[in-house]
Amino acid sequence: MPLMGNAVGTGIPSVDIAVYHLPELVALALGGLAIALAGAAFPAGWAAGTRTQSALRTE
């Protein structure tokens, strides 16, 4: 971001760039991982419990 701001001749304040601190970033990353795992659990469980031919046909 600072390089792009400098390229067009404007300065971007660090307050605008550093919005999240480390604890917030860790919480957001873990929350995203939990959402991704929860969203993948149902389809993966269904595919594991069904016949291979049916699972591949529904893709």
C-alpha cells in the first residue's frame, strides 16, 4: 500500500494501513479456518458414506 501511494504522489497514513493488531488477526484466521472446516465437513461426510459412482456423478 505505501508503494502504491508513493507511486501516485500521495502518502497513506499508517493508521489507515494497520487496522488490525496481532490478536485480532489470529482470531480472524482461526474463525475463517473453523468456518471452512464446518463448510467442508458435510459434503466430505456425505461423499465418504456414498458409493463412488454416485459421489462423482453429483460433482
